[in-house]
Amino acid sequence: VYKRQYQRRVHGVFLRATKPSTYFKRFQVKYRRRREGKTDYKARRVLVQQDKNKFNTPKYRLVVRITNKDVICQVVYAKIVGDIVICAAYAHELKEKYGVPVGLTNYAACYATGLLVARRLLHKLGLADKYEGVAQPDGAEYHVEPSGTRRPFKAVLDTGLARTTTGARPFGCLKGAVDGGLNIPHAPKRFPGFKNGELKTEEHRKRIMGLHVAAYQKILKEEDEDRYQSLFSKYIAAGINPADIEAMWQKCHAAIRKDPTHKTKKKAAKTDAKPKSYKIPPIPTKVRLHIRRQRKEAFKRKAEEADEQTTGFTH
């Protein structure tokens, strides 16, 4: 029986242990996304599993992912074939439509992206007027209350593999979605400004309105001009001063509430466009015979040249 051998150190002494071939035959490969380090299946199982007495009712998740250049918020539910996205919003939309050219990955951008996905989803479901959320963000704790026959849309937060530390940016998306009118169960202990069992709303509001960026911008401008020019080059190019940041985000929130819908860009149809043809046209018989004759003659010439070089004799 084939056995794989390795060494193990016990109390300073190397011992040789063996594993039989049956061990390796019964080895079960982990899921692909676990091998790639993309999915925590233990956490996903808790987020996806629905109570049996709710039958086939979808369990919705607010999926938040933050990349180097973008913030992604999606409302998703799981099926056997895979996850189904019913609504999505991205931070780059703030630049294209809502007047925010810079700072698309900070806490304020996360809040605005969460607000956008919430308003967009409620507008799609016809609940936008019924559950308006918090029009003027103040950083305080807020939970949506049911009103009438249609209850608020409920989802749970899915942060993936991101570290859920106090003040982390995914909680900015959570706060934006809650202020936008979604019912997401949460506690305020992970929001910025939570200390000693109490949430300091003013400090949280500063993060929502981007005032922490403005404060750092002022300090850097006074202390190190070169570093300020390097770090805030896009702010300078866009003409955004520290005093303009709060007003910029206020206008962004108002624009999101006014029109959260996503409009696809229609490409102009080409009138004189001809369909591509991948069919190879047939070669006429005369041309084909001519090509064959040329190939034979070329082959003969090469053979004669080779004979001349080797023997110096010409046929």
C-alpha cells in the first residue's frame, strides 16, 4: 500500500508519521470560491438560510463591496442557480449624475451610494413616497417604522470578507440605506463616533458630510504644501475647497432623492452599417489550377538550387 511520509516534531525529537492512501482518496476539495479566498461560506450560510415556515420567501441581503476605485451596493437574494440582484448602485454614478467628481471611496461616498440603492429600490417597488427615511442626515440612530398595510423592505447587511471594525466604511453604506428607507436590523455600536456605550451624532454627521476630509485638507494645506498638492490633486483640479465639501454632498443627497433611477445610455444606430460576412468565397477553377502550377514551379526551382549548391551540377 502506497503511503506518504512526512516528519513531525514532538518534544524536540523528529518522528516519522505515515498516512495511508485511503486518507488521500477521501480528501474532499473545498469550494472554488473558498480556495480563491473570496467567500466565507460559514457566514454566507447564516445570511442565506431562510426559516422553513416562510417557505419560498426570498431572504434579501444588502451586499456591500469596496474596491480601490469604487463602492458597490447591491440588494440580492439567493437561489439554487446563484444570487439574483434586484437593484444595484455604484459610487461612480455619483460622478456621472449627482455632481461628485472626487472622493468616491470615502465614508461620505459610501453613505451616498447606500442612499442611492435604497431610494432606487423603493422607487422600483412603489414605496418611495411611503418610506422616505431621513431627509437631512444628522448621524443619529434611525430605524424605519411600519406604516399601513405594506411593511418596509427588509434586508440584512452582507460585508463579505471586510473587517467590521468601528467606523469601517461598509457601515456608511448601511447608514445610507437605512436613512433611505430600508429596514436593516443593526445597532449603532460600529458607527464612527460610538464610544463608551454612546453614539456621538455630531462626529458621525461629520463623516457623512465629508467634513473629516475637509479638516485633513485644511491641516495638510497649512503644514505641508507639497503633500497637499500630491494627495488632493484631483480636488484642486476640480476646484473643490474644504469649504465646498459639505455643500457638495448636500446637493448630492438632494439630487439622489429627486431622481434615483438608472437610465441606460442608448447607442446611436448605424444607418449605413453592413452585416459582417464570415463566409469564404470559393476560388474559381482556373485560378486554383494557376496557383497549383505556380507552387509546382517554385518547388522545382528550389530543388534545382539545392542541387547546385551541393553538387555544382545543373540538370
